[in-house]
Amino acid sequence: MSTPEIRREIEQEIEQARARLGATVEELAAKADVKARARGKAAEVKANAQARAAEVKAELTGRARQSQRRWPLAVAAAVVVVAAVAVWRRRQA
């Protein structure tokens, strides 16, 4: 190998090492930025809470609609029971 070839190889190795070092520094800086990580985690928790709240709201709305449908049936059943008790008591008297 001649000197210019060795020099080029060394320069390439230096550039690759710089690139790896730069990436490592960026990763460490991201890990060290606690404020940004906290903001990111807070945003994630907020998004999860909003999604869960929407699910619960939809579930409760569905239950409320079901109970509204059952309400007239319950009233009718109660009227029938009261009427039956009234008729029964008149016959007993």
C-alpha cells in the first residue's frame, strides 16, 4: 500500500468515527434532556387519558340509552303489579 492510500483509509476511518461519535452525543443529549422527556411522557399520558375518557363516555352513553329504553317497560310492569294487588285486595274484602 502506498502512503496516499493509507492516508485515505485513515481519513475514512476518522470520518466514520466522527459520525458514530456525533450520533452517540445526540443520543446522550436526548437522554439527558429530562424536561423534554417529561413533556413527552406528559403528552403521552394526556393522550391515553383522553382516549380512555372517550371510551368511558361512549360506554356510559350506551348504558344510559339502554336504561331509557327499559324505563317504560319497568313502569308498565309496576302498573300491572299495582293493579293486580288492588284487584286482589278488593276480592279479599
